Amino acid sequence: MPEDIRNFVRQKYAGAIKQKKGCCSSASVGCCSNGQSCDPITADLYNPEEISGLPEDLIASSFGCGNPTLLADLQPGEVVLDLGSGAGLDVLLSARRVGPTGKVYGLDMTDEMLATARANQERAGIKNVEFLKGYIEDIPLPDNSVDVIISNCVINLSADKDRVLAEAYRVLKPGGRLAVADIVLTRPLPPQVQQDLLAWAGCVAGALQQDEYREKMVRAGFKDVSIQITRTYDFTDPAAASILPNLNENERRELNGSVVSAFIRGYK
């Protein structure tokens, strides 16, 4: 099952970037007037000043559920790692924040995403960035090499979150911090949703409950763990319905209040 999930997710996002669609969106969900996605999970995450000067198609290709570049309070000269960097938006925003004395790595497993991200980097003219191919469960960086780890709606997609968090802890420098946006649950999902690959790729089925997320962070070694809910999703919304196409309206209504996005923080 874990490898099935990984392959399905890879195929889903490879197809999505080719069609310039955001996480969990459908072809019927377009872009808002500001160039950002109108998808209920990905919409309105970045303020206009922050994304000024970046290509509109890059902004519309955001696959996230939050804005970890603000959450992380990045400082000039820091080394940053973005887990599941996608088309590269958070990497390029982070690179602006850490400046020429800092560096940002973007890690992704999907060739199509990496090719798009590198093209976006070249178009933006940002130099202090390196995109790496690999899995977030096996980060291709040495121990104690990163000041900050960010991630945007990606850890929920992994079938081995303990491994992801252990790897994140390994590559962080002592005193380093993890500051991610992710989907979490306020109560358990029905079995049919947990086993639905579309719901996995849609950022829902693989999400952890809040207490379980916190416990896994602590078990990996993180201190001062906090989880702050930022959005609660309404699955009766027509746009949100495309995230769970295998459920009927009543089944989606029963999920309301159970799926939220959150900022998760922890320190090494």
C-alpha cells in the first residue's frame, strides 16, 4: 500500500502540473483575478506584495494549504529546506527572504515538478536555490545542515510520517526549526475515505489527527511543538466536492469540521 500511494500521488501531481492545476482542484476550478487558485484549499494564501514580480502561472500552480514562508520567520543568511517543493513558489519566496548569503533547497520526487521549478527559478532570476530529486522520507542532505524546514500540504501525502519527521530532525542544525503548513484532522475519517487513493492524493485521507501529529513530532525529538488551525473546510462547497469525488453529498457533509489546515511548529 505505501508504494501504491507514492506512485498514485506522483502520477496525480505530474498530471496536475502539466495542466497547471492546484492541489485537489479539478479542471472546472479556475484562477481568481489575482492569479491565485480559487480552490478552497489553495486559494488566497499569499498577499499581493509578497508574490509581486513572480510569473502568474507559478502563483496559480501553488499546491499548498498555507504560507510557510511567513510562518517560519526566515532571516537573512539561513539555510532552508522545502519538503515537497512542487513548482517552486515557496522556495523562491524563501530565497528572497534569506537573501544572497542564505540558501534554499527544494526537494521533490516528481520529474515534471522539478523541471517546472527549475524553469521558474531561471525566469525569476533567483540564484541562491537548488532543487533536489528525492523522497521526503530519505532527505539527500547531511546531518545538521539546515536551519529551517518548511513544507506546504505535503507531509500528509506520505505513508510513513514517522520517517519524514525523523529525517527532518536529522538534517536540522541544533536549535533549528520546522515550520510547516499541513492538513490535519479534528476527528477520525470514515474507513472508505482512509482507503481512497483519490482522497490520499487530495490531501485528506493521509492526514493525521492533531494529537497524533503532535505525538509523532515529540517522538522524533522536536521540542515546543504547536499546532494552530488556520482553515476549516466545507465539503458541500461545489469546488471542494471535487476533492472527494467518490463520496455523495451526505457523506461529504458528514466530513464538515473534521478536515482543517494548520501551521505546525517544532524545534530541535
